[in-house]
Amino acid sequence: MIRVQQGALLVPQRAVSELQGGYQVAIVDGENKVNIRTVTVGDRVGSEWVVSDGLKPGERVVAEGVQKVRPGMLVNPKPYAAEPAVR
């Protein structure tokens, strides 16, 4: 079954951490500080998750080094280079 979900937010699967049956992402705010946020994930599309709740368009998520970051930590974000989609 194929469906179209307008305005879906996709994040790399590696950016999403599972914790006790829930899911979290590390967000980088405008001051480059890390916040941990609970999200609701939907379908997986290739190597990405659809995030249906808990994330707004334009928010930056940590995709590399997720295990190393802690809330309030100052980071130097760099653009994430996604792997080519496998078709």
C-alpha cells in the first residue's frame, strides 16, 4: 500500500534513539545547545523515519554522535550528508 503524507518530516534513522519503548531525538537550538525531545515516529522510508509529533519543520536534529551529546551541551553543528537512497 502506498500513501502520500503531505508535509511529512523525515529524519535519518540514526538520529532517532529508542528508550523504553519511546523515541527521542537530540535537537540543536539557535544557540547551538542540545535538547533531548520525545517524538512520535510513523513509517520508515528507506533509512529515514517519518516523525509525526514532537518536531517542527526547520528544527535541527543530531544525526552523528547522538550517543555523545547531553542536554545543554554546546555543539558545533555541521550539515549532514545523507547516504544515497537505495532504489
